[in-house]
Amino acid sequence: MKIGFIGGGNMAAALIGGLRKQGTPGSAIRVVERDAARRDALATEFAVAVTDTPDRDLLDAAVLVLAVKPGQIREVCQTLDAPAPGRLLVSIAAGIPSASIARWARTESVVRAMPNTPALIGEGITGAFARDGVTAAQRDAATRILQAVGDAVWFSDEGMLDTVTAISGSGPAYVFYFLEALQDAAQRMGMDAAQARHFAVRTFTGAARLAAQSPESVATLRERVTSKGGTTAAALAQFAQSGLHEAIVEGALAAQARSRELARELPGS
């Protein structure tokens, strides 16, 4: 199966790297990227074919991954030629409704996907939605591409991708925000910057892996660490007093609302 990428930025590079690790030959991947330095880097690192403009080899690919910025997606779709038989479009452009892509590109074979930045190290999670024109074989192909950088979860309701954006798309920033605060606390208590980062990151990744591997709920895991009248209970009481739990929920809801607004603000969407 030939796969074309329109746009060669970080997320495209993550997907390409994941596919290559899975055994996809470089000869099966073609990338169009305007930036010459970026093209050279992709060709050198992944041994894939690169070009500065869409050509016949790219447009004839079974799957075209649209990996450009949201503001460029309409132009890209409108410059594609008549859809090749069986060609699937997979868009990873944030916030662009699949209906708009289908209209601009003149095809119903469209998958819209929302990956997140941990995909850059193969630890991502992607929410995906397929329009009715996508065949079972095309969906399988899209799953294979998206799983090259982590998990892929399909939704029957495209509106859920706004929730995906709020939870996993924006979520890494919430994690980093928490880590910043934990590092700050460690430094105030005497650790140097390097020690504070090391303890904060290792604590977070260790706890996250424990939650991923344990059959127990995260609430139960939290309770197991919290002894009555102990140090953890003191910290959690302060968090509750500060309204931290509800602040996190409200923040995620605000991200979801903004995701919906951005889709409506796009010209011609």
C-alpha cells in the first residue's frame, strides 16, 4: 500500500517513523513538503521519497494523510485532482470537520483523526471518525497508520473529537502544568532544579503506568496511598479546599467548547 503525506511536520514525521519501524518500506511512502531543509531531513532519516509539490506518484497513493496546518487544509483539498478510485484521505488537521474536507476534496472517503504530541515518542492516543464513504478496508488501513504512534480509538459520533481534543489533545499541557507545579514545590523544599524535575517526572510516569496496569480504579489507587491523618491526606485536603478537582474539569470543558468554536470560525467550513 502506498501512503502519501501532504505536509512533513512533526506529527507527519512521527507517523512516518512509526510506519517505518513497523516494516513499511520507504519506497511506499511519499511526502510533499515545501521546506527544503525539512524535505532533506525526512529523506535522510526515513529513506522516503520527498517532493516540493504534489505529483502523480503522491496523488495515486491509496492513502493521503493531510498533515498541514488547519488554515491550509481547504487550499490543499481544492488543489487535489479528481479522487482516484479507492483513495482515502486521513486528516490530522485539528478542528476541521470531515464534512468540509469531503466537500472541498469532492470525496466521502474521509477519516478525521486527532492525535496528540506523545505520538512523537510512539506513546500517543488518537481519536478517529470515519465518514460513511469509508470502506472497511480503508478503515483498517487508517487504523494501521494511526496505531504506528500509539493507540487509536474510533468514534461513531464526530462530535466526540472535540472531547478528544479537550482530554488527550490538550491533555499533555495539563500534565506539564502539574509537573511544573510539583517541580516548584520540590525546589521550595530544598531540591535543586535537576532533582526536582527528576522526582516530579518519575513520580508522574510511575503512577501513570501503575494506573494503566492495575485493574483497580484510579480512585481506589489514590485511596491506597492516602492514610488517615497522614501527609498525602494533608495535601489532598489542601487541593480540595482550593477547588483543584473542579478547576481541572472546568478547564477541560473550556477546551472542548473552544474546539467547537474554532470549527465554526473557519471560513467556508
